[in-house]
Amino acid sequence: MTETPPICWIEVAVHTPAHSGVGHWLSYRSPTPLEPGQLVRVPLGRREVLGVVWRAGLPEPDLAPGAIKDIVGLLDGLAPLDAHWRQLMAFAAQYYQRSLGEMALSALPPQLHDLDSVQLARRLKKQAAPATVAQIQPGPDLSPQQAQALQQVETAPGPFLLFGNTGSGKTEVYLRAVQQVLEADPQAQALLMVPEINLTPQLEARVRERFGQTAVVAMHSGLTPAQRLQSWLAAHHGAARIVLGTRMAVLAPMPRLKLIVVDEEHDPSYKQQEGARYSARDLAIYRGQQCGAKVLLGSATPSLESWHHSRPAEEGGRYLRLHMPERIGAAALPVVRRVDMNHQPRRTVLSAPLVQALQARVQRGEQSMLLLNRRGYAPVLYCADCGWKSECRHCSAFRVFHKGDRTLRCHHCGATERVPRACPGCGNADIAPLGRGTEQLEEHLAELLAGIRRPDGQPVRIARIDADTTRLKGALESQLAQVHSGEVDILVGTQMIAKGHDFRRITLVAAVNPDSALFSSDFRAPERLFALLMQAAGRAGRDADQGGSEMLVQTFHPTHPLFEALKRHDYPAFAASELAERTAAGLPPMSHQALLRADARDQTVAQQFLNTARATLEAWLCEEPGGAAVLENVSLYPAVPMSLQKVADVERAQMLIESASRKDLHRLLSRLQDVLQTLRTNPAHKGLIRWLVDVDPQAI
Ligand code: ADP
Ligand code: ZN
Ligand code: ZN
């Protein structure tokens, strides 16, 4: 009797290009039985790629003999990715309109794609057993409001929105919540997410100090590929009890996940801006529900979405709002003063009240922080004779003047050249900077305060932190360390300096020129500005014994409601007025949006593609049962050029899709890919480079 080999027919998710039109998974044959979630290497075209077994033990597909290839290898030694993880990938792929293979495979650490099973076995040997919780160090005694918040997290199901003032001790609540779940279950895992891990080495240090070195792994793009793989393996095999990471960490397999914390949940960095444009915050909510983990979102200025979701349950709220209004140690929030720039001489950069306030801080040996959301020396170079401006040849934007290295740099495509000696338009030697950035502010400040002395008789020390000064690895850390240790009197910077840092000696924070966000075409701009200013204000007066801390806001619109609310540190009032406007205009969170974007060499091609897609979609849906009703509830707007229309010689157009019904929006989106695939080969759309769908876009 001859034994037939136990052939196993499987379907495998592989990373197919988004536009290839290939289905979600491909069929293969395995000589040995496999199960879903295992990782295999499979032939794909002429390549050999990594894949995730999605379904196994299938009947032999009805295809020509030889049409189905054998897998090349199995990454054994790795536990299969569990059903929860696979379900998370399937949900995210469907929700964000990407292929399952792309979603699942891009969630795996890059190095895993290149390893064979022998190399993997070597990596796996380095893995430790799950860390025990015996090593947890005690934290400080909780304040009454911290204790109350924690108790709610312990007893209610959540999700929770921890609405806590800057300095109210949210981090301590996170750590205690982590401690609770780790102690309750010797294998439980917790996920702690932060918007930008490079800005929070303090948090990592604190977590490691509290829970022990081995219990924690970090997961973010700053790690080497080898480190990232080790972290991922530790999460997947449960050796890591705590994963501390940026948005990518929400996709890590954590089989015993019991708690997800999303710190600074309002931060736009939680939204991925390329490939699958997922929101890590929103996936955290889904994931928590799906695997039974509690979800704790935290912020001093919650996103209006989360704020709205945490309205009282009687009004339809789905999150439980936990409020911590007081700062630890009764440290006072800074007094907010608005400086009316209409009453300052024209072209004033730093108003007299601000200069006086800065001088006083320097003389008293206190620190100040100046916020200007524009790096470089000046946003434009300008010739007054012929009107020439430093436009980028490849983008619909100006190249920014950087004085330090005398370059003109485009912040969109990166094109860089030396500053011309004379105007390229007319030869005039007198081309001048227009507007100002952080580099110029730093220079200007040094001139203004040249005669001012510190208490020790030394001149003022000014430092600047922005994307330009922190290019080199470790630069940000060392610059922040200087601020913390008091080697800096005035810190100038972009939004980078406003987020999360626990500076102890700052008593003055100033927003130099915040007005443009009040009148932006992006409806989220005021929300962003308010959050930024509240965060910035939160950097001042963190020590109770520093009385007299201030925030100065230079504005031409001092009575604007946003600044009124800021003056009172009144996020709820700001949120209420914004939500009223959003309700009136039918904007998120009262409605749901998706953007369809097309890129082409030519703007007309891009727009035509979108408009044809819209017409086709409408025609298709009309033919389908229930389709007309869906169309009633969804608005498809005509294609328009994006506000930044051209980047690196590519013309961009977008089409907004909006609906009060998430279900109908998704029903429509589910037909979109088929429409786009059909249109793509149509010669009418020659010159189309790519399209992309952004669900719940963060910028319109
Ligand atoms: P938030 O994240 O809400 O801005 P933090 O967690 O940074 O606030 O806390 C502010 C400061 O208060 C930190 O220096 C922290 O160590 C300290 N702190 C937090 N909770 C307590 C507590 N219960 N007792 C003493 N100090 C605390
Ligand atoms: Zn000129
Ligand atoms: Zn450019």
C-alpha cells in the first residue's frame, strides 16, 4: 500500500501592489498540514515573498494541474498569529480600503521578510521567558482625583477618556492601570502608545524603572531592524509584558493583551499618512473591544471626536469620561495674556510686553519658551523691484530661506539650492526675506536682549529646537537635556517643544504668531491650534513654588472665542463652541468623511479620473438593491485641486465623500476599488500616476 502525502491546500495573504487588482489572498499547496496564522515563504511571480496563511485545510481548488504552486518554506518556531490579530488586520484592511495582504504584511517587522527559518530560530533563542511582575516598584501616593480615575478604570468596562489637565498626573494613572492588569494576570500584556516616542524618552525610562528592564519593549521607527524584530517577537510570544510604542505598535500581535493606553490621543501623529492610512487611536478602540482589553485614551485637549464620544451615556456617549482638573501639588496654570498686535508698531515681531516679560525672566534666572510654527529663516525670498519670489519649480509652494547654510529649500520636495546672489528675475542685488521663521526669531531675540544679564552677570543663552536643529541622531535628546538642566534661558522652537515635556523651570510661554490657523481652510485648524496652545501653556509653571507663570499670545484678533477660552483654560467651552459649528456645518464628528485622491502629470487628468469615478460609482450603485438609498445618504463632491496642488512635479486632486451614516459611507466605499480598477486601464486616463483613499482624513 502506498501512502499519499498529506497535501494541504491553503490561502495565503501576500503583499501585492495596491493597484495590481489581485484578490485578497492566493492559493498554494503545502506538503505538510498548516494552520491559519503561520508564516510561509511563497513564490509570487519571479520573486519569493513572505506570506501569512489565512485559510488552511481547503478542498483542492478547481484549477488546472500545476496552476497552484508549492510553498517554499515555513517559518516554524513562530507561534501562529492568532485569530484576534488576523481579525484586526482584516478589519483594518476593509475599513481603510487596502488589500488584506498589504495591511497584514506591512504590520510585520521588515526584517522578518528576509529571514529563513534557520536565521529565525537563532533570533528566537535570544527570547526571554515572560517577565514576572515581582519587580514592580511602588509609585507615589495617588492624589484623590488620580485614585478616583483609577478606580473607575478598574471597575467600569470603558473605553475611557481621561480628560486631565497638563500636569494633573495622567501618566501615573496609566502606570497604575498597567500595574493592575499585570498583577491580576501573570501573563497579561499592556500596550502604551505615545504619538512620538522620540519626544518621550522620559516615559520609557519611567516605565522601565517601575516595571523592570525586561518587562518592557519599545516599538517605533527609531529602532534598528534587528531591535524591531526582537521587540515584535517578544510581544508576539508574550515575553514582553508591556509594549511602549508609536502608532505602529497597535498592529503588534499581543496574545494576552488586557490594556491599551493612548496618551495624547488627540495628536494627529496617530494617523498614518502613507500606505494604509490607519488611525492607531481608532484601531485601539476596535482592538480593545474585539479582544476584551480595556482602552484608556488620555489628553488635556481631547480630539473633538473622542470628546463627543464621551458625552453622557444618556445622550448617546460610548466612552466614559474621567476628569482630572487639578494639577499635582496645586501648581497653578499660567495666566494667559493676549497682546493686541493692532496696537503695536507695524511689522513688530516681538511686542513690547513680550520683550519686557522675557527680560524680567532672564534677570530672575527663569526660563522662557517662544513658539513659532515655522522653521527656517524666512518662508519666502522676495525682490521688491520685479516681484520675483522664491517659488519651487516642482511644487506649488515657496522655497524657504535658511540663513545658516544660505540655502533655499523646499519643505515639500526637498529641492535645495544656494541662495542666488542677485534676483533671478531682474538681477537686482537686493532680494529680501519676507516673513519670519524660528531661525530669524532666534537671531532677532539675541539682538533685542543683547544688553540683558542673568543673575550671575552672564549674557542670555538662547537655544532653538526644530526639525533643522534635530536632524542628527541624539541631537534632540541633548538639546532637551540642556533645557532641563537650566543651561538655556530662552527656548525658541516649533510645535516640537510644546508637546509633553516635563520642563520644570519655565515660567513664560509665548505664541509669537498663531493667527493664521484661525482662518485656515482646514476645519480642524482651530482644534489643532487650541490643543497646541494649551499644551504649550502646560509647559509653564509645572512647579508649585514658581508663582507668576504666564502665557503671552500675540494676536490681531484678541477677542476671538478661541483665545477667550484659552485665557480661561476652558477646553469644554472651546469644544462646545466648535461642536456647535461642526453640527451646523455637518462636519465630523457629526458626519464621516473619506477622501479620494488622484495624482497625475496633469491636473485635468487627475480631476477627470475622480469625476469619472464618481459618475461610475453612482451609476453602479443605482443598479444595485438598496444602492439608491445609499446614494441619498452620501455626498460625493466634485473633484478639486488639493490646496497644495503640485508636489515634486505631480499634480494632485481630491474628491470629498461625506455622510452622516458611517454604514452608508462604507457601503459606498466597498464598491470604490472595483470602480477604480475598471477605470484605470481606460485610455482616457492616460497620465494617471496613482490614486489613494483616505478614510477619516485628518486634513482636507
Ligand atoms: P500629565 O501627564 O497629566 O501632564 P504628569 O504625569 O507628567 O502629568 O505629572 C506631572 C508631574 O507630577 C510629574 O512630575 C509627576 O512625576 C508628578 N506626579 C504625578 N502624580 C503624582 C503623585 N500622585 N504624587 C506626586 N507627584 C506626582
Ligand atoms: Zn527682481
Ligand atoms: Zn518643491
